[in-house]
Amino acid sequence: NHLLGRCDLQGNAELMAKVAGTYISLARDAVPVVPDAGYWMRLVAVGQQVCLRIWADGSNEPALPDLSATTPTAAAPGGIGLYGFASPGGAVRFGALSVVAG
């Protein structure tokens, strides 16, 4: 089981959970994005509550999450990963990554 926060180049943001091998959409909404701009994402999971914030590089992190939801199961210790899909001729770049248990 794991949680997934994502956003595409059209600004479609989504929170998902994978439970027993099946992805479940927990929340989705549009967020403003500009192609070729840098963005930060923060996914926070505490118990069964999960939220996602997305903001442009150089801007302040928003006080309220763009998406929030309740997961079917509580968050548990595990791994973390990054992935990205680039359009033809495009690139995906990752910068800083931090993981905080608490």
C-alpha cells in the first residue's frame, strides 16, 4: 500500500492511494501551472489524513493544502519514491527531497 500525489502539465492535481494492488482516487482538483516552471510539492500523511500542497518555486508555501482526503488505511512506515513522465522532447527534473518522520 502507498500514497501518491501528482500533478500534470495541465494542472490536474490528484491524491491517490494504492490499497491491495488497486489505485483509488482520493481527491482531485485543478491547480495553476506554467510549463517549464519549477514547482514544489509537499505530501503530508498523519494517520488516515493526507494532504498535498503545490506551489511555484520562489513563492511561499500555501497555508492551506490544494488537496486533502481521508485514506482507507492509516499511513505506515515505508519507502518513498519519485517518478516523472516527460512529453516527447521534454524533461523531468527533481531538486531537493526530504523525508521527515513524526
